[in-house]
Amino acid sequence: MAARTSPDESDALTGTTVDVVVIGGGAAGLNGALMLARSRRSVVVIDSGAPRNAPAAAMHGFIVLDGTPPREILRRGREQVRAYGGRIVFGEVVSAAPDAVQAGGDPRFTVALADGRTVTARRVLVATGLRDELPEVPGLARHWGGSVVHCPYCHGWEVRDEPIGVLATGPASVHHAWLFRQLTDDLVYFTRGSELDRETRARFAARGIRVVEAPVSAVVDDESGALTGVRLDDGTVVERRVLAVATRMVVRTEGLDGLNLPVEELPDALGRRFASAMAGATEVPGVWVAGNATDPTAQVGAAAAAGALAGAHINAQLATADTDAALAAARGATL
């Protein structure tokens, strides 16, 4: 069993080869680690301490845990993984690469951290999540996770009936407008240079969505720092309390080049993700991916479920490898 530590304290690395190293300590990584640890697999979670939802006050859309602060979910998750012997190690991965394959074809991987520590594992689960890239509008970033939102399912209820503005970032923003129109009767769509066809304009008009085509110059705050509107290039201020933005979602790949995981572009310039097949399997033997690293639109519940599924498949593959090794040893002993 891992030594009892505080939620933010790093466990020790033993120097022995573990069954699985999980890169990423969010919902997907922790749930994958939980499944593996409950199957009596030795597992180490490497957590960089920079979760995607850190700016949010609460997580929503996940039954039972709805309304729970993200930090509390991570605290409970770490505690539960540790209860089954899993280890949580805080650090930044600077390299991850395959080692020499063992007898019987069982792969090995070495993961190195920025502080010089390393861990060797038989399998890797990548759950690094993604980075949201906001449009470069002055004043926008400081409200991210508060008055600037991206997901109607994560934060929509909390901004219902507010004057909402959609800052267009690409074709996906039109769909964004339909979803946020469900939450408020007062919706303004800022085109920011994007084109709207006649049919879309007609649909916007039918739903009472106002279109503003003048360029946006900045986000406006009041004296307390609360978001109050959007300033246009001509100086006009359109009053808004909330802004919805479809971000560009880019998978976190730092330190993972040595794994040679295939990365693919999302449609409509929405970002990049790790390519994966069923249960998060990749074309690199011994490496799985889960959560936002491969499914950028997954909320916390879906990411956790993906981690659990990947963990179960990893355990099944390890069980087969263990049996193959045992059989080879038994046959060798009879020669």
C-alpha cells in the first residue's frame, strides 16, 4: 500500500517496474488508475497539477457529484486510488519512450520527470487532457471559467436568463448559439469577421438572436472587475453579463514525443487530439489514451468513464501477458 499522504503531497517512487504509469491526474487518469489498482495492479499516476477545469467554481452535469468543486473531486479521487495501493506523484513529464521489449513481447516504457525522477512501466495510459485556446480579445482571459464560458452543459444553468454574448470563433459557434439560446432570451452573436449565410441569418432572426458584425475590440468590466459588456471598434459598448466562446481545444503533448502517438486535427478547426480506437487503444503497442486527450468534448463523467474502460482493457491485456509468461516458464521448466 502507498504511504498515507496529504492530497497535494507526492508519493515516493520505488524504482521497481510498475504495471502501469498513468500520465495525467484528472478524472480520466484517476478513474483508470482506480480500476487498475482495484485489480491489484501496481500503478503510478503522474499529475502535473494543472487541470483544465481549475478556474471553475464547481463541476456540473455528473450525477451525484453535480456542484462539487473540481479540487474536491481530485482530492477524493487521489484518496481512493491510494486506498488500493496506487501512487500519486506530482511532477512534469519531460520524456516518455519505449524501452527494450521483454521476453514474450511484453513492452516496457520509461517516463522521466523534470526533477530527474524516472518510472518504468509495462503499459502507459495517457490522460493529459487538453488546453483551451481563447481568441485574443483584450480582457477576455481574466474571466475564463467565470463570466466567460464554453460549455452550456457545464455552466449553462448558472448563467440562465443573463444577457449572453456569443463570440464567434468559427463554424461551431453557430451551433453554440442555438444551445445558449435555450438558456436565455437575450442573446447577441458577435460575428468577429465570420460569414453567416442567408439561412443562418433567418434562423437567428426567428429565434430573436441579434447579430453584431462590427469588430470587437475588448471586454469591458465595471469598477469591481465584473464583466459588463463588449466594446466594438467604433467605441460602442454592447452590454453583456456573460460571454460564450467555442475555444480551440488542443491536446497536451508536452514530453510525449517519444511515444510517437498519432495526433489528428478536429473538424472545423476546433483543435487537435490523440487518435485512438476502442477503449482508448492506440496504434502504439502498450499505450492507451483516455479523456479529453482523445475526446475533447467529454465532460467529467464521460472522461472518468473512458478512463475506467481503458483501465479495464489494460488489465485484461496484462492478464494475458502474465499468463503467456507463466506458460512459457512452465514449459521451460519441463525441458
